[in-house]
Amino acid sequence: MSVRKGHNHTCVFCDLLGKRVLFAVKGRDKKVWEAFVQATGAHNSRPRAIREVSMYMRAAYIAGLEENIGSQAVMIFDKYHVIAHVNDAVNTVCTAEIQVGDGRRGTRLEGADGYGSKIQKISRTNRGPCSKESTPRI
């Protein structure tokens, strides 16, 4: 949670079934998980009993979860970042299809289905289906 876009990041741990906030701490690194485990341990809770975690897709959070909660916890990521990773993968594949062997930028080889090949020039104004501007984002 970014506090009023001033980017003083706060990590909030919630019980989604109980609909309550369990713990909040400043920061956005794996140390927030250490603080959570220490706080829950002080209240006789068992953090290693957590089986499902819905969280932001960030490498530091993933590492903190695995180190402090354990591998038994299933990670559920937010929809935005899952779709963003799929879009990036599609763009990577589309970019790999672009032929730059003749030195002309934006030339793509089409017709790999065996019916002959046709070279098509993609202009900057007419973006193809692989451009970031044409991929849907949420």
C-alpha cells in the first residue's frame, strides 16, 4: 500500500476470511515478513500454519515468504501483474519474429505456413499486433 502516493510504503497483513487487519509495517522488502512472524509469535500464533497468501508479485516478498512462512504456503498473485507478465511474454515472442537480417528495422517475415513468404514493412504510425500500444492492459 503506497501511502497517499508519497511512496512511504506500508505492508498490510490481513485475514481475508476474518475480514480484519492482522499487522502493518513500513517497508517493501523481505524484512516485512520477519516482522510479521515476530509479531504473530508474540501472540502465540503459528505463522508456518499459513497455507495461502495473496500478495503483490515482488521478488523480495516472495523470498521473505519462503524464508519465514515456508514452502507450504501457496502464493496467489494479483491479476494486474499476472496479465502484465503474459503481455510481456507475448511481446517477447512477437519481437523474436521480427526479421532484422537485411538491416531494415521493422521488417517482418510472414507466410511461414508454406504458402510462400511475404515481407511486410511495419510503419511507426501503423503499429502491428505485437506493439505495446496495441496490447490490452488492465
